Amino acid sequence: MKSYRFGNPFSTGAVIEKPVKFLQIDELPGFKLTKSSASVILRYRMQKDDIVIGLGEQLGGINKRGRKYITYNTDIPEHTPDKLSLYGSHPFIIIQGRYNEGLFIDYPGEISFDVGFSDKDILEITVGSADFDLYHWQDNRWQDIVTSYLELTGGVYVPPKWAFGYQQCRWSYPEAKSVEEVANKFRQLGIPCDAIYLDIDYMQDYKVFTVNEERFPDFGRFVKELRDKGFHLIPIIDPGVKIESDYPVYEEGKKHKYFCTDEQGEDFQAAVWPGLTHLPDFSNAATRNWWGNLYKKFIELGIEGFWNDMNEPAIFYTNYQQQGVYDKLQAAADNKALDKVDLIGLQWQIRNFHNSREDYQSIYQHPERDKTVCHDQIHNLYGAQMAQSFSESVQQSYPDKRFLIFSRSSYSGSQRFGGIWYGDNKSWWEHLELNIKMLINCNLVGYFYSGADIGGFGDNCQAELLIRWLQLGVFSPLFRNHSAIHTRRQELWEFDKATMNQARKIIRLRYALLPWLYSQFLEFASMNIPLIQSLSWSFSEPRCREIEDQLIYGGSLMIAPVYKPNVSGRMVYLPQDKWLLWWAGSWEDRKMKVLAAGDHFIECPLDRQLIFIKENTLITMQEPEDYVDQRKPDTLFIIGLVSSTAQVKVLVDQGKYPAFAGMAVLDITMVKQEKNYEIEIKTVNRELLQWQQLVFELYNDQGNLTILHRKLI
Ligand code: MIG
């Protein structure tokens, strides 16, 4: 990798240790460079078969060719194919071809990536500034470029284990009673669940870090009562601070100059949920320190998880935009004849007054007292630095504890501070399909802990869609059902009985697999290798480069989700050798079948999902609990198709920070002999492993099952 510096860049913090030496750049091998005072253009001629991957949270496929993308974090409730930006920016791209090339453009403003759209053979990257750092990899294995990028940007956030449980959200559960009802429903119906969310209505007048005391009397006790039942309560945090005298957050922020300003240095005003607010200036270390410590108020009450919303930052309107609308409407009213009015202009004005680029260009940030930078130039850092503020603060105050934290907006590097969710998707089959690609694309830039709103946020979810989405959700590290106000309710019991029973089985399957799913997370995070991968990550057959609707989880599983309505099966491609097909309907029903490589049409009615275990790997399972580590079952099932040798490591962490400290390990290796299996079991910190009984369910390549029992000593 080589590092290049253009001009005098803003320090984004994306890269943890700056390489000592930046090269001055006049040419970049393989690229044509065009520099001006305000932009730099990089052009690259792609070969016909080159594949371009990366860019993290973006629409389009895994192969990014044929489209345009723009990095400019946007609060965007319609993820339709015409959109060029979503909530996060990850300007990291790889060209896989005769030579593999990787680029990370560390610039937190607008960059456009035209990947063979204007000219099908040309990749044209336009950086909207002449000041940025560029990291270039050449001729490495492309997988190594990904790992190198993750190392460069500081590795991967690891959530606490309970954050792998099922989670229920709704906009909103507005008072204690509705949260309690949901919690009780889960336990009565025997549906596992670990977390319930508070959306904006828990606050007093949408004032961040307040709780409405009428709707949530004795909030601290409420949090503890829920914890006793095995639920974490997770409040939403929005950055906009309501302008209201005597509101402490506002008063402190104003007094210490913690807010973003306008050009004249006055605190910038932007309207969001609370009405007019000020936006904290997270580029400033003092602001970050102040803000990060505000979460403590909740942490001291027993809260262990947060979700940061609206941090692109979203702006409903500003006084300036509002005036523009009034003027246009006034002109229309004065005319009293719509044909004399600039209708298109009027519509445009009304449609575009929120999240307006003009507003972002009028906000100023002050990373230091006497330093000013226009927000537009560092726009994509806003949510990342908000996450950084939380992360820095808890590391200081609770140095050995891990929290759940995820954000809507993000930038390269913030994958070490927390996870993300994919924002306001819809209850559309198209968005279930998009979810598969999003998991793969976001894992490529280190957001292992991420996921979509299961069932879809906007629009109304139908029973079949919910079931298929939950089936994919089993393999989504963030496994959260969320839906918007005014949409059909999406809690499982709001559907028919059969749907609810099926949903329960799917969620119990997740909990059965959870120790393995989580252990794989730890292992892959420690290696800086994406946890969720496209098939091409480990299978070099050309076919695999085109498969975008199957995914690999960890070292052993391939998932082929059904993402279309009214179908009873799908095509699946199995690369290289043999696979064990688990036609999974419930965790207890574990009859498996050996399949050979190649194309298969596989039946998959609604009560089944397709899970494939790779030959000579092992997965582990245990009896599902109502919530993570409720009873700690003492039997561990170890399952696989073993034709020569196989190994599995089960990692059990102590929930401490850093994640890998003091870990317990169960390490199983096995060799297939002619008639039997030779099993070797090693442990580290045995006393921290809950299991006493090991049950092996081993298939040979003919599909014959052998069951073996061992005691763990
Ligand atoms: O303007 O807090 O993406 O998850 O439920 C909408 C209300 C604000 C957007 C988030 C969504 C959340 C909603 N928020």
C-alpha cells in the first residue's frame, strides 16, 4: 500500500496511525489524474471482465459496475434505484481484474464514483476537493486489500453478546405500559427476545437526554424491572438540541460553544423533531467529550445500549428554507391562477427544503477554537464523530465494559466505534433482496454489526414477507424488527397464529445457533476478515463472482434466502465439492442431506429455510433460551459433514472490553478414520465454559449419520 497526500487535508481520524510518509502525487500508476483547485478526477480503464466492489452502504449490486454513486450522507426514506447516496459513506473501492487495485479516498465530503455509467469501460472518480489523502493498493490478493483497509482504519467494533439476540422496535412504544405489554407478550408466547427500543416519544418534547416523566414514571426502576425479565431497553438519541432556555443540555452547549455555527459565528439553527435546534459540533474534542458524557445519565440507570439516529445530520427545514417556501406560496396566492405560477419551481421548493445542500453549505464547524471548516467539506463525518464521542467517553468512564451502540450515519473508520442499521427501508420484497447485498457490502467495510429493519420500516408488511425476512435475519448480526408510525403493526403476534408459530421457530433457531454465530463474529473480527462474505471471497470459480443472492456466514455456512413471494423453492449454486443441506424448519429437526457441487433447484416452502454447511467444517448449537445466557444449557451439539478433517473453535468472551481479553475457548479437531472419528478436545479457561455434554452429529460423504457423546472435562 502507498499513501498519497493531496494539498492540505482535514484530519478525519479514519486512519488510526498515519503512515509516516505521504508521497506527493503527480501520477498514480494505472490512473489518469486531472487536478484543479477544487477537485481531482481519477480515471481508470476497466477491462471487460473486471469486477468493481466496495463503497459500503450503497444501492446497486455487489459488483458496482454500470452505475453512479455519490458519497454524501443523506437522510433518505425512499431507497429506490434512482438514489445515489444513502446514510453512510465508505469511499473504499476495489477493482478485481488482471491486477487488483484498491483505493481508499479519505475525504469526508462529496465524491462521485462513476463505475462505467457514462462510459461503460471507464471508472471515473471525482473528488470534490483538492485536499485529501489517498491510499492505494496494487496487485495484492483483493481479499488482503480488504483486511489491510480494516487494519488501517482501526478494526471492527464488537458488541456485547446479548446484542445478538432478537430485538423489537416500533415507532413508538410511547409509554411504560406499551413497553411492558410487549415484553410480557414475548415471555408469555415463549418467543425469545433480548431488547426493546424506545423511539423518539419517550423524550420530553423531543429533548435529547430527557425522559417524559408522566409516561415513564420512575424510569430507573422501569429499566431494572425489564432487565430482571431479560430485556435491555434501548433509547434513541438524536443530535439536534432543542433551543429552550433552562433546558440544561441547551444551556451548557450554548455557554461552552459546543454547537455548529453559521458563517457569522452564531449558533446554527436547524429544525428537527423538537422544532428549532442547535447541532453539536462533533468535530471538536471538547464537544465530543461533553456529549459522550451525557449518555452516562442513562447508563447509571442501567441502560447498556443506544441507537444514534438523524445524524447525517437530518434537517427538516431552516428559517432560510422556510422563507423560500413562503415566498413561493405567497406568489402563488397573489396570482390566484396556477397557470401563471412557476408550478415546477413551487413543487421543487416544497419538496427540497429539507436536507438541503444549501443549508449544509452554510453550517460551520470548529475542530479547534480558532479553526473553522465549512460543514459541507466534512459532512460525512458527522455521525461517525457522534459515535466516536460515545466510544471515547465510555472507554474513559467504564474502561472494561462493552455497550451496544449503532448509528444511522457513518464514515470509514467509524466501524471501530459501533455498528449501523440501514435506515428507512420498506416492507417490499425488493428490500429483502437488497438486504442480502447490504450485509455483504457493509461487511466489506467492517460493519459486521449491522442489519436492516426486519419486515421493513415504511409501508405495510405482509405475513409471508415477514417470515422470509426473519429467515434471512437469523444470519444478520443486528436482528431487529422495526416499523414506522402509521404502518401495520409488525410484532409477531399481530399476524395469524400459523405465522406467529413459524416466526417463533425461526427466532428459536437463531438462539440455537447464537453461540456459534457470535463466536464466528469474534473470530473474524480478530482477523479483520469480513464475517459475511460473497461466495467469491473463498471460491475462485468465475461463476461465484456473479452470485449476489447467496451469502457465506463465518467459516462454514452458506445461506440461500428466499426473497420472492409465492415461490416454493429457488435455484442455488454450490461451489466446489460437497455441502450438507439443512432444510431447516426448527432447531430440533436436524435431518441433513449431502449435496454435490453444481446448480440445484431446491424446494423451500415457507416453513423451511436453506442452510448449507461446508464440507469439513463444523457448527455448534445449543437449546434456545428466552434471552441470551438465561440458563446456559449444558449440552453442546457439534454438527458437520466430515470426510477428512475438521475443526471448530467456540469462543466465549467475558463481555468485557477489549473483547478478546480473558476469552475462554473450546477447540475441537476431528479426523475421519475409515470407520470412526478421532476427536481431540482442547480448552482454555475451562471453568468459564458452561457445557458439560458434547453431542456430535457427524455425516460422512454418503450422508450416513453417526452420533457420538463426550463429556467435557
Ligand atoms: O424522521 O425516530 O430511521 O428508525 O423510527 C424519522 C423516528 C426519524 C428515522 C429512523 C427511524 C425512526 C424514526 N426516525
